[in-house]
Amino acid sequence: MLKRFVQLFFIITGGTLGVFFIPELIQLLNLQDVAFLEKPYVDAILGAILFFLVTFWIVDYIVELIRRVEEALLKAPVTDVLFGSLGLILGLIVAYLVGAFLGRIQLQVVSTILPIFLSILLGYLGFQVGFKKRDELVSVFSMPARIGKKKGQEETDNEESLKSLKILDTSVIIDGRIADICQTGFLDGTIVIPRFVLEELQHIADSSDVLKRNRGRRGLDILNCIQKELAMKVEIYEGDFEDIQEVDSKLVKLAKLTSGLVVTNDFNLNKVCELQNVGVLNINDLANAVKPIVLPGEEMNVLVIKDGKEHNQGIAYLDDGTMIVVEEGRNYIGKQIDVLVTSVLQTSAGRMIFAKPKLLEKAL
């Protein structure tokens, strides 16, 4: 169908050009004696036949080019196409206005050739500006009006602040705890999953390394759970920042543009967000905050599972993963014993509890 359409276009174009240019070609070749060549419809038929014959050589290339452009447009996000088209239209409008002014100049080069050049140049520049500045334009158009609000609208402001965007990074998706946090209702508003994060997650899931592949597939399963099973609103951000290579930098820029919060458990990304005044929610900070507080002298029942680094030490763990170092606990490996907390050490890696067997305390 597309091939026939291209051929029809060439036939109509050839017929139109034949009416205007074949008479001049006849005069150039001194064929004025041939009477039927002087008729306009004959010139149109000859031009249409010539262009139709040309299509046998170039129609396949034109159809292939059109299909490639079509595939590129279908793959491109709607925002890219929309703002690129708006920029192109604005560029052509400016070129038309400038061309109308240049048309008054009595110089053929300026009045005819220069407007064509300006149309191509300004159309291209308009498309590039609209395409590459689409994220800033989206943020400008979506930015809520905050000027001139009355005091009676403070409740509305509070509701809008509660509906802020939560932008997930790759590490927090693979971690998996984000699904449980969303289910408990500690996160509100809209969950945003950028397209470039999905691509990185898919790349991890397709890795040849078994561990990375399993982590990537786990992340995809977590996303399906959040999107299908939870009541929270989930949106996919289709845009990208082609001038930025690192995913973390893209997340920071997206959070700036949308005034959203980055949800992560990456320590380095957390620091970068703080340095650039971007809101960040760290899952590890939340986990440390909700860990039970243990004070020296408290009693607890633990299972010693292995020996420690120091002599006669045993190692146990709480349900949340907090490590307990049991002094003189090596002899109790594999046993459930009562221990007394002696001290608690808070490190960057988490909380560490030191204890000693209660039986030993009674013996002393």
C-alpha cells in the first residue's frame, strides 16, 4: 500500500512538473513542429510517465526510509514527538515572518533563496530546542500555581505536599523491601519508575552472571507486585536525559524537575541528593530507625550459630539481621540460650550488640 502511494505521488508530481517544464524542453530541442506535444494534457502525461519510470529504481529506497522514520517515531516517547513538533512549528512560523520581510527586497538571491534556507535552518533549530528542552518545558507546564494563594488554601497545599512523587532507583527495586513499605502505607503519593531505570534493570536481568540475573528478575517481579497488587498509583516516566550518562545523575535531575523525592538505599546516591538539595528517602535509614532499642542489662533469648573473630566468641542474629556478639559463647554454638546485653555499638554498617550468657553471669 505504501509503495503504491509513493508511486502515485511521483505520478502526480511528474504530471504537474511536465505541464510547466516540458514546453521549455520542447523549445530547447526544437520540436515545435510536433503538434500534439504542444497540448498541456500531453505534457502532463509525458511528465507522469517519466516520473513513474523513475520510481522503479528509487521507490524501494523511499519506502524503506519512510518505514524507518515511522519506527523511530513510534518508539519515541509522546513528549519527545510533541515538543519536537511544537518547536518545528514555531521555527517555521518565525522563518515565514522573516521571509515575508525579505520578500520586499528587490534582490533575487535575498527574496527567493534566503527564505528557503531560513525555513530549513529555523525549522531544524526549533525542533532541536523543543526536543532537547522537553523536560524543562514539561516541568514548567506542570508546575502548580503557587502565587497569590489565600490562607484558606493552606489545607489544599498540605494535600498537594502529601501527593509528592516518589522516584525509585534501581537499588531499592532490587532490594525488595519497597513493596512491603508501600503495602503498609508508609509511602503515599505517586510512585514514579523512570524508563532509564527499567532499561538498567532489564540489562541486569539479561546479564550472563547468574547472581546479577537473579537480582534483575527479582526487581522486575517487585515492580509487577507494586503495579498490580498494591493500591498505590504507579507511573512510568518515558523521558530521558541523553546528555547525561549515569543513571544516578538522571535520577537527581528528574527529581529537581518534578520536585519529587528519590527513594533509594544507595549510600552514595543519598549523599549526592543531599549535596544538591534534592529530597531523598533512604530505606536503610528507615530500617535502622525501626529496629528495636536494646539497652545494656536487658535479657534476650538467641540462637548461637557460629564462632566469632575473637577467642571464645559466638555470633547470633536478631530477626531484623542485627548481629549479636556473645562473649564466651563458642561452646553454645547450635544452642538456644539466654544472654544479657552488656553494650550496644552503632556503626555505619548498622547496630551491633555485645552480650554474655546468662548462665555464666549466674555462675559469677
